[in-house]
Amino acid sequence: MGGQAALRVGGQALLVVGDVVTDIVVRHRGPLAPGTDTAAVVRTLPGGAGANVACWAAHQGCADVRLLGRVGVDAAAWHERELTACGVRPHLVVDPEAPTGTVVCLVDTGAEAERTFLTDSGASVRLDAGDWSPSHLDGVARLHLSGYLLFPETGRALAGAALASARARGVPVSLDPASAGFLVELGVDRFLGLVDGVEVLLPSRDEACLLTGLPDPADAAAKLSRHVPLVVVKLGGAGALVAQEGEVLARVPAAPVVPRDTTGAGDAFTGAFLAVLLAGARIEDAVTAGCSAGATAVRHVGARPPRTP
């Protein structure tokens, strides 16, 4: 498969706009026991889909990754340190009223390591158009938006302003739908209208099928690519699909792995994919890098790249 989604324009940096949250990761085995105790291992870790994507892009080798997000006073300094340690340049708006968003990640430590999220979005959903400036795109070659921006009204206003600025500068934009559950609440037609102008869409299997009403992810990818120029559907352990102009052009297998925690695997895929695409690689090579990063992510607990001792 030849070609690239778009030429690099205006710089070498990747700017991610999205959520920064604190993850409370609860790893348990088997069903929860209502009304009594369930043994678990609990850890507090940095997270947020936007922040995770930025960290994985830096981990993949992108030398200039920037993140615009909103946090509360309670954890602003910690999140800034954690992002900087991952090689990300944080541009964090500190909310004087709302606390940092918190997500409780319930991870069943069975064979699939499947997770369930309990989400208190906190300050992350208060990111708004007033936090955006076209100057955020100075030196930026690609803009990535977390789909969580589209669910609150304030985030939709920011996303619209960012898309307009990117279009004016010729900066290509990618977006990850982020949550099938929130997509149901927002509505498919409304979502597709909001992503007009996005060049790359990176849905999960469930999100792609929800957005098209089609049960087969390949058919869903093909249909979505008539609306967005490049669609990459993340299939978890089954790899990924690439579609353009109404046709599936590639199926990339995943690396075999025994998962410990699937939290953030899709973010890892997206971050690595964008970093490799930004470096000038073919789309298929970028997807392969995304699959590899996803496999790395599920081998350890937490949504960020593993730290080298």
C-alpha cells in the first residue's frame, strides 16, 4: 500500500488536545461480589486518552509532542511532572474550581484482562474555546483530537476552533472517537457532522460498527472512509484495518501477547501510529507500529508507556 495520508506542513511537532485524568486501576479476578469485599490490587496512575496518546507518541520517538489539556489544582503539578517525564511538553490549563478528572478502571485479571470504566470527567470536560489559540499550532505538523472533546458543549466549541485553525494552516487532523458509550448519547449523525474536516479517524471495532450500523468491521471501515479520507479501525488482538475511498486496503495483524491490563491499548496504538506517520513512513508501517505499541501496552498495568529503570 503506497502513499501517506497527508504531507507534513508547518513544522515537525505533534499537538494532542484532550483529556488528562487520574486513573485508579483496580485489578480483580472474576466477578465483583455485591455487598461485601472483593480482593483487588489498587494503583493510582496518570491517564486520560489524550495524555496517553501524547506519551506513546513520544515513546515511539516523536521528538516534539505537545499536549493541551485541563486539570484541577489538586493534581496539576503531578500530571505536569508525569507528562514531562514521558517526553511530552504539557500545556495544562489549571481549573480553579473543578478537580482533576478521575477514572476508576476495573480490570478483570482473567484471560482477556477486560476493563470497565467509571468516569468522573472533572476539569477535563471544562476545556473550552477560550483555552485555544491558533498559536498552539506554531511549528505543528499534525493535530490530534481526543474524541472525549466532542461530548460536552465546551469541548465541541474548542474542537471546532482547533479544526478551523488547522484547516487555515493546512495542518492535517486526526481523531479517536474514544467511547462507544458516549457516542450513543451524542448520536451518530451528530458525531459525523462534528468530524467534518478530519483527515484520519481511528475508531475501535465497536465504535466503527456503531458509527455505521454494520456488524462487520471491514464493511464499517470501508463505509467510514467515504466520510473521512483515512480510517484505521483498531481490532485489539486481531490487529487493525486500513480503509480509504470506500475500500479496505490493508489488514495488519497484531503481535501475539498475553494481556495483563488492556487499559490504554488503543491510545498506545494511536500515539505510535501518529509518531511513525509524522516521520514520513507509509501508512501500513505506521499501523504496524501501532499494533506493536498496543501489544506492549497490554503487557503491563497502566495506560502509559513502561518506564525504563
